[in-house]
Amino acid sequence: MTIPLIDQLADASLLKEQAYIGGRWVDAQSNNTFDVVDPATQKIIARVADLGAAETAQAIELADTAMREWRAKAPKQRSDILERWYQLIVDNTEDLAIIMSAEQGKMLAESRGEIAYSASFIKWFAEEGKRVYGDVISSAQTDRRGITIKQAIGVVAAITPWNFPSAMITRKVAPALAVGCAVVLKPAAETPLSALALAELAHRAELPAGLLNIITGVDAVAIGGELTSNKRVKKLTFTGSTPVGKLLMAQCANTVKRTSMELGGNAPIVIFDDADLDLVMPGIINAKFRNSGQTCISANRILVQKGIYDTFIARLQDAASTFNFGTYSDGNSTHGPLITQTAVDNVDAKVQHAVAQGANLVCGGEKNDSTGYFYPATILTDLTREMAIFNEEIFGPVAAIYPFDTEQQAIDMSNDTPFGLAAYVYTESMRRSWRVAEALEYGMVGVNETAISAETVPFGGVKESGQGREGSKYGLDDYLEIKYICFGSMDK
Ligand code: SIN
């Protein structure tokens, strides 16, 4: 028998079903709710307020008001509140991890890791927010002096995905709050509970009312429409698919909002003959099967040089045969489900199409009709760049393997995509690692490493994978405007 989510928590008041606007917990004006489903059991675990455009507009207005006092505070005052929020998240890690696993399906160990990762952005930006600097600029005229200052951009709208229900929120909200902005956030409808639990902890940290608003709802068009058209919103930050990102950018054009976009990927992982396979194997398991393949930086195309091709496939098959797909509450599970049945159908369609186009199916590749949105670990080999799968983001536990001969061929194949988020290279040659890393048209490159994300380093893509950088010392820039101030008549 499954224990109800609320009974699994040490602190049941972290499980919220109302939205959070202006520092209060609210129902939808319509009183409508939507179901949140555990993707491993298909059981309803919560019924959450289903808001729309009207409540979104109200939240934006409250954010705009709240921000006026907040941005006038000393950075240290904002930092102290963020530090308190960070500590509360750390202190409640276990409950937050259980909530995340229940709504998203990832294993508890992964959820605990994500909570630590999520909290790290708050700590980092609490510190970085104190280090916003301007310039004193030499003037072209003897009677003038110029300076620049950086100021909070204004109300920020944030739209976040279901694959990392906590960290993708704090990576946006923490820098925004740290520099004096207020945020209106729409979490994915599949995973609103993690967002609401974060808001509860922000409330306990005494973040002033109106600075963080959580708009839960299934009508993404209505909520997104308000967020992108409302003149009070000065910036939109989005993590999600490239088609939706393009649409949001177009909608923001009308009011010339600043946007930052973390969009889809099609990451290559290039494994050269001289790679150390003992390094490669944990790296590929992390890059391909973390979150059951549902990450934007997942190794989507595995390029293997022909000298180690057969050995690599045999070792990957051995590793995949040890995976046990199941629910987080079953201690034997190693991997969780996909997020919905539609996700399972999409992944399966890509696999079947690749096989129809001549791919070799080494293992997996079959949907089953048991409870939960599971898809087995699947290995496809002998793929070519002419096949449809070469251009598709798989978002599932499917290892798509392409043989190659030369370094140049691997670089050409890697760059032959409109996407440019993350890429990985495995080689023991220092010269080759530099050459290839420089040639790859990606925002992030891991050399002999796939666990590349952290709060200290910049996360973001080029080409159709997005714009802007999150985390790191650059992560504040997207929430700041530069103002130039000219002092004239200085010779009087
Ligand atoms: C993502 O791929 O969606 C985010 C992964 C990360 O931050 O490591």
C-alpha cells in the first residue's frame, strides 16, 4: 500500500495546494483545481489551485509595489533574508526531496542532490548580490565625468520546467531577489508542489510579501500571455523547449522585455579511441541516464570512435542491465519513470522510427502496460546523421550511438544541429581536448567530465539553445540594467 504523501513528511505544512500571491495562500478565483500525479504510481497526490490571467495580473501588480521598498534596501539586508531561506531549505531537505520525488518521479538520492543544488544558488547569489559594481569612465571632454551604476531591472516573470522542479526556480529567483527585483513565477503544472514548498520556506524566512509569487495553473497560454504582455513585467526568464521559447520571445517583443532563455539541447558526447573507459562509463551513465534521460544537457548523441566502438557498447549494455526502474519509495529502484504517458509515447516513437530507418536495437525499446510511465533503458547502435533521431532531443533513457572515424568528422557531426547547449569530450590527449573544446559550437563543454553544473559556473547555450547565463558571477547580469550618469560642468 502506498503511504499518502502528506504522511511521508516530517513537516506536513510544506505540502501546499494553494497558490502564493502577495505573501498569502490563495485559491483560484474560479475555485478550480488540477490534479498532481505521481508518475510512478499514476496516483493523484494533490489537487492544486488552477489560476489564470486575472490572478497573474494581480500578482504582477503586487510584485511591482513590493519591489519599490525591496530594491531600496542595502544589498546586505536582502542577502540576510536569502541566507535564512537557504538555511531553511537545507534544514528541510528530506521533506523537499520526498515532495519532489512524488511529483516528478526521480529517485530520492537525485532529489536530495537537487535540493542541495537548488539551495546552493540561493547561498551563492546572497553573496554575489553584495558585489554589484559600476565604473568610473574617462570622459572625452575635460569638463565631464561619467559613471555607470547597475540597477534592478524590475518585475521578473519566470516560467520553469518539471524536470528540475526546484533548482530551475532558485537559479532564476535568487539572483533576481538578490539585486532588488520581484518575481512572478509559473512552475510547470506537472510539478507545482516543489515550487509551493519553496515559497512556504521563503515566507518563513520573512521574505517581504509580494516579492515571490507562485502562479499555479494548467492554462499556460493565459498565464504566459499575461506574463509576456503586462507592461509592468520588465523581464522574462524561461527554461523549457525551443519552440515555446521562440513563442515567448515573440510575445515579449511587443513590450520590448528583456528575455533569457534556457532551451532544448542535442548534446554530443565524443568518445575518442584513447579515452579512459573507466572514466567514460560513470560519465555516460550520469549524462545519459540521470533523471531517466530527462535533462536538457543529456548526452543525446553518443559519438564513439571505431577503435573502441564494440568494447564501449558491451560495457554500456552491462551497465544498463543493472538498472531497476521503479518508484522512489521502493529501495530497489535505481531509475524513475518519465513524466507522463505522452512522454513515453514520444520517446518510443523516436526509437521505433530509428529502428525502421535501420538502427540496431541492442536492448530495451519496448513500452510495457504496467502501472507508471516507465520506459526501459534502451541502446541503439549504428546510427547515422541521416536518421531523424540525429536531430531530435530524445528526453528519455535511450542511448543513441553513432560510430565515427576522424576527429574532424566528430566535430562536424557534433556541430550539425541548430542546438548548442552542452557537449562532452573524452580523450587522454590534452592537445586534442583543447582543439575539440574550442571547435564545438556549444555554451558548455565537459572534458572528461559530464557533471558540469554548479552554482559557481555559467549555465547556458548558444544557437537555438538559448541566450543568457544562469549561475556564476554572470548570473546577476540578466537581472540588472546599466545606467550611465554624466556629470557636466565639472570645471566650474
Ligand atoms: C537541465 O538540463 O535542464 C538542467 C541540468 C542542470 O542544471 O544540471
